[in-house]
Amino acid sequence: MVHPRMERRFTMVLADDDHLFCKRVERIVQEEVDGIVICHTGQEVFETVARRAIDFVLLDLQLPDMDGLKILDALKRTNPEIDVVIITGHSSIDTAVDAIQTGASNYLRKPVKRHDLLLTVQAIRDKVLLKRENDWLRERLEVQEGDCGIVGQSPAMEKLIGTIRTIAPLDCNVLIQGETGTGKKLAARAVHQLSNRSNGPFIVFNCGAFTEELVANELFGHEKGAYTGATSRKIGLLEAGNRGTVFLDEIGEMDPAMQVKLLHVLEEKQILRIGATVPLDLDIRIIAATNRDLKKMAGMGTFREDLYFRLNVVSFELPPLTRRKQDLPLLISHFLAKYNRKFSKSIKSISPEAMNLLVDYDYPGNVRELENTIQRAMALCTGEVVQPGHLPRDIQQSTPEPVDPEVLKSLAEVEKDHIAKVLQFTRGDKKMAATILGLPRTTLWRRIKQYNLEDGLQ
């Protein structure tokens, strides 16, 4: 598993309609950030944050198309974890208070002093990287406990987890297919964690987020002087993933010219940095993911057929949430625990009325939409129970159907029942039960004691 600083960099949006000011800020912070997107309108901000992974937004309060406080409020509602710093030439103490109360991390006034700007960006960068590292360490601990990170006990998910456990030790390329938001990255990480490469890096790259030139630079790296602005050597992500796994998300969006270069890497097991003359040997496993039909695209000539066959050594498809509705209570309990930790809250449950609405909704955005829904609800909830009013309007306006009480069991109750059934099936054989459950025997024994299931065991 790759260290979090390698997996995703610190990225920011600078939103201001003053072009000269934007250029000045970009020069000042370029050494502190790994990627900066300049936006001149609020609409551009929303489109960028929706399309790319952004850690930090530096936001002018006076944009041409909308008020900065409204932009701030919308950003924090849809992504409570994003850091936003307000910057304006129309400052007042009242505006500053409003911005902080709406969720801004800080407030700067124009003309911005270089020292103040750098300190602000550095503080947010350090906070983001520290939080990411803490999440990574917690995930490492869960992996050591034997949990591959996939939540679900429906037949579709049990089949998926079995497939992942079967193919993970095979050192071959994998193609993951599924709708947007079904958890393709999580499945790829599970394959990596359960493989013989688990101690190596896990590198993630979104093929649809960059132009052809940027994709080549990100994947292959460059030598010093390879082009104007290349002031030092840069290691590409493929090279950084040596002896590990490289996850190429949205592979169907890759430019045809880059498809040729990737095919060469897969065939020759070598890469050539931009501007280099000597190729480098490479030992990586490629996991690619797409929400498109690559076989159909290959038949139409919009995706290279030879690359498709190279990637599709083994493949599996993630089921949409509509085909695993019985996993909803498990998923909701998982996200409650996750965001209680992240938000330092102690929200205990979902009200029956809110749970009915959540279970009845169709989730076109799949598990990702469910997670964002729970995250938003918990951010808005000030008590111990999430109520219908904390849910998005689309979900509130859906018409719930009566829910089977079995569906509303707690995570602990579901886990206890499942372990009991497996132990009954194995006639108390804990070794066999641990294998079926995918748990270390020590973890299973702790669960047995926790749930008072010792009676009748061998």
C-alpha cells in the first residue's frame, strides 16, 4: 500500500476574476502545491471540484457570477472536508465572521502579503497531509486485522469478494468494470492488499482528468531539460509504482496515442522518461477500471483491441447498489462510524423515518452517492440521531415503502447472525469458519467471545 503522500498530491483551486492577482498568487504558492487550477467564476469552481480531487480552495468573495459566501456554503454542504480560505478586497469584520461561521478555514485581505499567504497554504497543506496519513495508518491496521475493506454480505458482494480473493495472488493484469460510484478503486485496493505486492506501492491515476501531454508527463516522468520549464528530473507514476500496483481509473477515456504508449509498457515491461534515451525496466501490476464497455469500444475502433486484451487478463464487474440493497444497513453503519471519527461526533443512529427514505432511494450515483449523503447528513446533524431533514431534498421527496425489520438490524446484529450461521455450517470448526469468513482465527475468536457464541463449539 502506497504512502498517502505518493497516492494523491495536495491540490488547490484559486478563484478570483483578477488575472494579474491570480498569476502572482500562483508564483508564490507553486512550491507548496502539486496542482493548481485557476477559476474566474463560481461556476468554474463547482465544475472543477466536481471533476477533480481538490483539497483546498482560495476563494474571492466578489466573483462576477455569484456571491463568494454562497459558493462557500455550497462547497461545504457538498464536501464538508474541503478547506476554503476567503480572500477579498472588500473586507470587514462582519464578512470575516460570516465566512468563518459558514465554514471557511481562514480569512485573508487584499493586498495579500506573501508571508501571510505562504503560512496559510503551508498550514492547510500540513493538516491535509497529516489527516491523509492518519487515515492511511488506520487503514493499514485494518488490513493487518484481515479486513480487505469491502463492506457487504449480499450474495452479489459475497461472490465479488470471493472473486477478488481468488485472483489477487495471481500476478496478472486485472480489468474492473462497473457503474460510476460502485467502488472500483476500493476493489482495486483490495486486490493489491491481498496480493504478493501488498508491501509495494499502490499508485492511483485518473486517465480522464488530464490532456495527452499531461498524462504522458504524469505517467512517464521527464528528464531535466526535456522541455521548457523542466528544471529537474521528475519520476513518473509508473516508475513510482515499481514492484507494486498501478491503478488506472477511467481507462476508457485514455487518448489513442497514450493507449499505444501504455501497450508498449505492458509488452516490453519498460518505460522511457520524456527526454531520456535509456529505457528503465519496470515490474508493475496494472489494474484498470472503466464504466464503459471496452469490448464494444474495441469493436468500434475507439479503443485499441490489443490493449483491451492485455488489460483483460482477468476481469470482474462491481454490482450497482440497486442489486445489493440488503447491504444498505451495513454500509450506513460503516459510514456512520467513519464520519463520527472524521468529524469528532457521536451520532448514534438514523431515525426510522430517515432510514426508510434511505432504503427506498435508488442511488444513481451508487455507493459514492450513499457515502456523500451520510457525510452531508452527519455534517448537518447537531444531535445524536440523523433525521429526514438532514437528508438531500431528492431523498426527502421520495416515497418510502415499508421496510422489513430485518433490514434495520444494527451492524453488530448482522455480523453476529452471520458468524453464527457460518459456525453452524462448519459444525463449530473455527478454522474452517475463519477461512469462509475471510478472518484471521484470532479475530474470529474475539468475535465469538464478544457475541457469546462459545456454546457447542469444538
